[in-house]
Amino acid sequence: MTSTIKEKIEHLRKTVRYHDRKYYVENNPEITDYEYDQLLKKLQHLEKLQPELITPDSPTQRVGGEPLTQFPTVEHKLPMLSIDNTYSEEELKEFDLRIKRMSGINAHQDIEYVVELKIDGVAIALWYENGLFVRGATRGDGFKGDDVTANLRTIHQIPLKLETSAKKEYIPTRLEIRGEIYLPNTEFQKLNESREEAGEPQFANPRNAAAGSLKLLDPRITAKRHLRIFTYAIGYYEEIEFKTHIHCLEFIRSLGLPVNHHTRLCKNIEDVVCYCKEWDKRRSGLDYMVDGMVIKVNSLSIHNQLGATSKAPRWVISYKYQPEQAITKIEDVVVQIGKTGTLTPVANLTPVLLAGTTVSRATLHNFDEIARKDIRVGDRVVLQKAGEIIPQVVSVLKEKRIGTEIIFKEPALCPACKGIVSRDAEEVYLRCHNPFCLAQAKRRIQYFASRDAMDIEGMGPALVEQLVDKGFLKDYADIYYLKYDGLVNLERMGEKSASNLIHAIEKSKDRDLDRLICALGIHNVGSHTAEVLAEHYDSLDKLSNATQDKLEGIYEIGPVVAKSIVEFFQNEHTQVIIKKLNAGGVNTRKLATQKSVKNPKVSGKSFVITGTLQKYSRMEAETLIKNLGGRVMSSVSKKTDYLVVGEEPGSKLDKARALNVHILDEEAFEKIIS
Ligand code: IVH
């Protein structure tokens, strides 16, 4: 009996590993997400029956264990060196001549180079013993780094067990692979959006977000960040031989680790220059940040011959791209108050063109940042798109000051309610602690009514402002006590829009529990966590009585989130609001799940969405597709059946065209799903 379960478990693990590789590494899934989940559930079930058979390399064991209190330090077997930088074609050609001179090669002879994208993330070393992933560490000071194994295990692209491809390569007893951990731009944006919703400070760029996520002490939170990796070198290895770097990369790829597909073998330095220039234009179309190219001599015997300086190997160089910058003036600094009370200083700028868009605002992150950079109102500043996504102030042109610039003082009171503000636990952010602060209430109500929450059509930010200012709303539960007679007399509100709004409010009373949980605006709880909670508790009442322990027992809910939930429901103010929601007729229970209706045009088909749709939020469109039996993928591949294109589509559209994927505009999409 035991042996058959054991065999089944082993077979399932192999199957799940195979599909992990297809999905996460090769971008070429063979089964639906549903089928994959079923396999994993089956494996979890069998392991539950025979817990003694659980091994650390099982795909069920990616996220586990308790949060750490600190990261142990690990010494690197070989130092993790840096790379020297170049910024021009001339410097690249000098590098080529230097290599030839040092290795005794004739200046007219060609040298082969491997040219790779320089991923702007966090360097990492992965240590495998007998094919098992045993340890992963950050670069640290190059000699010693932090042991972040538990967090790295949550990255599905990193095999917990190495498996060779059909060629049956030999797996060395000890092997160290090096690579870069990064956060895709789309994930970075989602993360910042949910942090904004949860009232938490945003990350400045994808690199900071990746570094921050890797340094979280609770791997359950890291797992939700969806970090990714590209591997680009072998650090330490034994028992095997390689002649070229490209051979090393092929070997790493054959073991199931992701190697970037844009890596190119160039026959000489002219080819290298061309390829570097080509990518300066192409890189903006990728879903990850590339800050340059890395040029490596292909021949490993030349590597050995040249060796390294104390800082960097001599056989490699990077060609760095210039980040786009612009100079503009700070007109004003305003303080925004988030829905949990965080005060964020924002600069209003004289509008300026930067990397293709007009920028008129930049976040200044926090008040220490203003002091550190000595940013004053009226200053001329250098602006840069941090990770080319969010504009940030790089530096102040102090020599341009004329003496009229004004130092911005950190507010002692909340600028909206004049309530007390104080630093949060990490001492970085200022927070207003007044539960009745109207600025916070506005943000909370706006969020409650938004598309991804209770979706109350017509109740946009401007109307919420007005309703709060006029005293109609103090909290979001008041929405359900609004009367037609009160609304119809408001500015910019006619009879038709007032009755439409009343109708939309009525409709929102029947939203499912997960939307309501999300709409409550609990610190650290965004739409995904709300879905997870609604799967475990079928009413708001049950959730509000859940203990910290019980919540932490849920896969995907860590202690920080659990604490936020408990604190939220214990708050007297919350209790009053929930009573009001109940009495106002808002559904607080889980609705019976709709049976998915198969639609032959959608069922079994794979969809990717790009750009902004007018009638649906991303979540709505995805739910529609899934309910009709379709799949939603994040990137376009040969297997994509449809690309749904909204306004301002991204590079996915180019890729879909290149792969001849069927493209649907919003109208065509509606026809298909109707
Ligand atoms: S090779 C000694 N290849 O860039 C050479 N590094 O600025 C080892 N990086 O610390 C690194 N993409 O974190 C290499 N394709 C790539 C890379 C890459 C990004 C990072 C890496 C390194 C840093 C140096």
C-alpha cells in the first residue's frame, strides 16, 4: 500500500516539475491552470496521507515554515565580482583590443563574444548538491551574502530538483548557478497599486521591489510577489568541462533553469556593437528592466588566461544605457493622504517631456527623502524615470538657486484634519491617526466604490469628494443611506444621474463576499487576499471572529496580514460601520458559486489581455473568460489563441502580430463572450 502511494507521489512530483518547467521556464504551458491545480491538489492530498514521505524538493514545499528573525550569512565559495562599465562604441572597441593584446591574439583576428541583456535586478547564487537546491544567497559584499533560500524556493522558475533534458547531461555533485532575480514590470505595477490601496508606501522601481521582496523575513509574502529569475553563469562546478560560455548557458538551460532567449553569440566586436545598439531601442518593449548589455568572451580558455582584478573579471564588460533624464522646476509640494493615513509628499512640476510622456508630478516618497536631497519648492531638479516607470527626482541643481526657494517643512499635523501625525514602526512614514480624518475617509470611500471593489457605477472620485464635503458621507456604509432627493440637488447631478446612481448602489448590495472584503480597505488586504479569505470564511461575520492563529493557518496568509485583519475587526469604529452595512442591506455572505457555462469560442482557449478596456476592469474581463471555460495568460506565446486589445496596448500587441495570434478589439471580445 505504502509503496503504491510512494510511487504515485513520485510520479506526480515528476509531472508537476515537468509542467512547472513548461509554464515558468519555457513559457509554453501544455495544460490549463485548472489541470495544474488538480495535479498539485492530488499530490498534497497523498502527502497528507503519508506525511513521512514529504521531501523538501516536493513541489508542494515551495512555501513553508515560519518567518525568520534574520538571514544567516553565507560565504561564497568563489567571490561574486562586479563588471566594469562602458558607455560608448569606442570603449567597446578598446575592450576588444585589450582582450586581444592580453591574450596574444592578432588585432585583425575576430574574437567571439556572447552578448546578454543586463537585467536590472538582484544578483543571486544558487547552490545545488546532488541535483537538489540546498541554498541561495545574495551577493552581499561579494564574499559573504544573505542566505535567502526560503524566499528563493517560492520562485517557481527555480527547480528544487534539477532534471536533465532528453540529452541526459551529467549533473555535478556540487554546482553553483548565478543569475538575477527581478520583478516583471507588470507585477511591479500591480504590487504598487495594491500597496497604494492598502495605504502602504510604494516602491520606487522594479529593482527596489525585487530587492525588498527577497529580503522579507516571511516567505509567504515573498511568494505573493511573483519574483522571477534569469540565470547567466555557472559559479562553481566540478566533474564537468566546458570550452565556451555559450556551452555553459546551454547546459544551465538543459537543467531547467531559465536563460534569457535574447542572448546572442556574436562573431566579432562589430556584431556586438550592432546588437547593443539594437537593444537600446527594443528594451522598452520587454516586461522587465534592462539597463545595459553584458559582453562576455566566449572562449573559457581566454577567461582563464585573463583572470580578474580584485573588482571584476577582465573577460567581461557591460555596455550601459543612459537613463533618460529631464530638467524641470518644482512648482509646489503637496501632501497626499492614503486610505490608511500615510502621508506622501508629491511634487507638482512644470510639465516636461520625459521618455515619451509628459510628466507633471513626481512622488517624493517620504519626508526624509526631501531632507536628504534638500529639495525645495522653486528648485530646478533632474528628473528620471526610475526603472523608466515612475518619475523621480534624482538631484537638485543647487547652482541654479536664486534665493527664493522655500524649504518644505514636514507637517506636524495632518494637513487635512489637523489630527496628530507620527512616524510608523519603521520610522520612515508619517501617518495620521485620526479615525475620522475626512481625507482618509474620502480615499476609503473612493476605493470602496471602485471597479475592482463594490463597483458602484457613477460614484467616481469627484462625486465622493463632493458627498464627503457636503456631509452626506462620513464612511462607506453611509453610501447605502443616500436618498434620491438629497442627490438630485447636488452640483453636476441631474434627475437621470441621481436615479442611475441609486440604482447602481442598489445593485452593489448583491456583490459577492470577496469583493466586500476587498472593499473594506483592510491594511495589507487587496483583491487577491480577499479572494483567499472568502474561500475560507463564507460570511463576514465568521471572518470578523477569526483568530490570528486560524488566519495564519491559511496558506498565503502570513502573520502581518493576519494581524491587520484581526486589528481591523477589533476596532470599534469598524464594528459600527459593519453594523451599518448589514442594516443597509449589503450582502455579507458568500454567494452560491456560478456553474461555469461553457462557451465554445472561449472554452479551452487561451487569452492574453493588453491595454485598458473601456467596459471592463482587468479582473472582470479575466473572470468572464474563466467563467466561460477559457484561460488567461500573462504573456503572448505560440499557444495564445486571442489577444484582447484595449487602449494603449503594450508590446504584447507586436508579439501577437509577429506570431499571427488572433487579435480582438473590445467590440470583437464582447461578441465572443456574449
Ligand atoms: S555576469 C562577473 N550577466 O550586473 C560577472 N551579470 O553590474 C558576473 N547582471 O552583479 C555577472 N545581467 O547582478 C552578468 N547577463 C548578465 C547580467 C548580470 C545582470 C548584473 C549582476 C552583476 C551586475 C554587475
